Amino acid sequence: MIDLKKAQEVFKEYLKDYNQEDGSIKLKIIHTYEVVKKSEYIAKGLKLDEENVELAKLIALLHDIGRFEQIKVIQEFNDNKLNHADFGVKVLFEDNLIRKFIQDNQYDTIISKAIWNHNKYKIEDGLNEIELLHCKIIRDADKLDNFRVKEIDEFKDMFPKIYNENTINNEEISLKVYQDFMNHQCIKLSDRKTIIDYWVCVIAFIFDLNFDISLQYVSDNNYINKLIDRIKYENQNTKEKMEQIRKCAEEYLNNNNCDFSCQKIKES
């Protein structure tokens, strides 16, 4: 049985170990609660039964537990040093933290698979139907809230180690990042070299959304334009490429078949 109210109380207690006034920590806390809401939105939109709606919300509550654990171990949010999804699964299931949130172990495999897969480039093969469903829900919900985060939060909180106003406004988009976007591909972590690359990576989340309801949510909230317009592009080459990215993204959202500006781009 899933007692989400109890799990939320446990999570609130868990957060007492962290400085909740720190901008980056606060961002992650708000993000967690917002992903719970978006998971519920998607699950109900898919007309799932109450059990699976509650399970989706529990997975959302726990999906970034590894982010907070990163702070304890490496004092920063850095997946290159410690992958937060992998570490979250370890802390929950190897260290048995999961039992504080839910006593019933019948959902353990689904929760573990969903958390482990939520930040991967693609979902692993070999999952059963219910595991795959919840992997898709948490991935979509996480991405949808990332759009909200990038719309409203401070750059210094999103990029505490590397943000500089002059740098972000003058940066170039890496060629590989631009090519992958125009080819409707998500951006690999290893290919991101600049903050602009990271920004394009977030916009490219649309290519990995699993449900029509998720694509519609991005469109309804005008996230593509909001994110692109948030940065002042003083580099003309970057500015032109971002307009091509805008055109490609809007076409994709409109019909999922961007055929005029998103042609396969060959490296010159």
C-alpha cells in the first residue's frame, strides 16, 4: 500500500539535514515537489488507476534523492563525478532508505527502474510493461519541470560554479550540439561544452517526451520561446542558430515532422 502523505512527511524530515536557504538546494526541493505534480498530471491524463497515480507520485518524490546525497558526498550537483540517479538507487535500495518512505516492497523494482532510468540518455531495454510506463512518466515529468526551472530560476542557482553573465551572452553553440538538435536528437552530457549547449540540451528534451499530453504541455506553456528569449545573444552566429532551433522546435511540436528547417545537417 502506498501512503503518499506519510512519504511526504518523511521527505520533509529528510530535508532538515540541508540548508534550505541555499539557492541551489531550494531549487532542487521545489523541483521535486513540482515533478510530483507533473507526474500526477501525466498519470491522470493517461487515465491510470489510483494505485498507479500514487506510485507515479511516489517515484517523483524520490527521483532526485541522489541529488541531495551528492551534496553530502561531493558537496556539489555534478553527475560527471557521481551520477545522481545511480547513487539514488544505491541509497534507497542498498542502504535501505526506501523503507522509511514505504513499507511495502512490492513496488521496489518499478521504483528502482524508474529512478535509475530517469536521467539516462535513453531507457534501458528489457523492462516489462509497467516498469516501462513508470520510466516514461518520470522522464516526462522531470523534463517538463526542467522547462519551468529554466524559465524562472536564477542562472547563478542553476549554474553556481560556471555562470557569468558576459560569458553566457557571448557563447557559441558547439557544432555537435547544434547538429544533434536539428536532427531531432537529445544532447549527450559529454557533448555539452558551454552554458548555451546546456540550454539547447534542455530545449531538445522535446525529442524525448513520450506522451502527447507532455508535448501539449510544452506548447501550451510556450516554453520554447520563453527559454530561447531569456538569453541575450550578443554573438551573431549563436543568435542565428538559436532562431533555427526555435523554428525546428516549433515545427516539431506542431506536427512531430519537422521537414523544412530540420533537415539532416552534414558537418562542413
